[in-house]
Amino acid sequence: MATNWFLSELVFRIYSDSNPSLHRFDKQLRLIESVTEREAYRKLLQLAKQETERLNNPSLKEGLRWEFAGVGMLHNVAVPEDGTELHYSIEQTEDADEYMQSLRNRNSEIKSHLAITA
């Protein structure tokens, strides 16, 4: 049987002892190789368990606790080609200028890291 690639998203809720009203979520995109979608899902659940154990290691981050919240997506990437769209999201913000400035800052950091001038 041929294997497939699945793009997936694991979502973890982060709890803070010092700020219980803070609501944060860690969203991780993962690429999973599997024969079937069901097998990919099982692999994701195993990864989530391992990641939860790793993130909740007391020596890593005191005062924080990660809880697996769920699988945000699971998409078969049948034949990946150059430029294939793997994921998209539409975001809504209260402050478009702030969002654009944040995006420009991230782009500048990427260019600096890659030593690209534009």
C-alpha cells in the first residue's frame, strides 16, 4: 500500500499558575506519513501524548501546564508539488495597523536571518 502525507494541527491549551485569566493555545502544524487517514489520526494522538509529557516536564517551564485540546485539522496532501497550498487561515483583528506592523517585523526578522535585502 502506498503511503500518504497528511498535514495536521495539534492544539494545546496552556495554563499559567501566575495568570489564570490568560487564555493561550499552542498550535503546532505536523506532517504525518501514513497509509490511511485513520492511522494518521492515531499517530497524531500518540504524538500529542508524547508532546504533553515533554511540555509538562517540571524542569522546562515552572508555573505552566499544557493540556492537549484536540486536532485542529487533518488534510491529505496527495501529491505535493512546488507551491502547493498546505494551510490557510483568515484572521480578524481589531487593529489592522498593528497586525501589519507585526507582519512587517516578522518579515524583517526572516530576511535578516536569511541575509536577504529587498
